[in-house]
Amino acid sequence: MTKNVTISVPITKDQEQFIERRVESGLSANKAHAVRQALEVLREEDWRESLRRAEDDVRAGRIYYGDLDKLSRKLG
């Protein structure tokens, strides 16, 4: 089971209003849910970027074979 952690982050008035509009429109259950949704979008963007870089490596012939642990230590 994942333990939830609470963090405090200053945001701009525009960001607060954006979150409030999402809650008022029903797109987010509450403010915390809106922030968690945004974090999930960022995570997905990171995954897509990682995949894009991997595809670029394949196209450029930068393909590595072997034990991933050994390769990661070697590539450093």
C-alpha cells in the first residue's frame, strides 16, 4: 500500500483559479484531485518523451544489447 504524503506548494492566483474551475465544472473531485491529475499528465509526458528518445536511438542505430544492469553501469 502506498503511503500518501502531503506537500505545500505556492501557486499563482491564475493556477488557483484554474484548479477551482476544474472542481466547479466537475472535471476534478476537489483541489487535491486536480493537482494529482496534473501530475499524472506530467508523468505520461515523461513516459512519451522517454519512448520518443528510445525510438530516436533505434533509428540512429544506438541500440544496446546485453544485461541492463551492466549496461547502465557502463554508460554511467
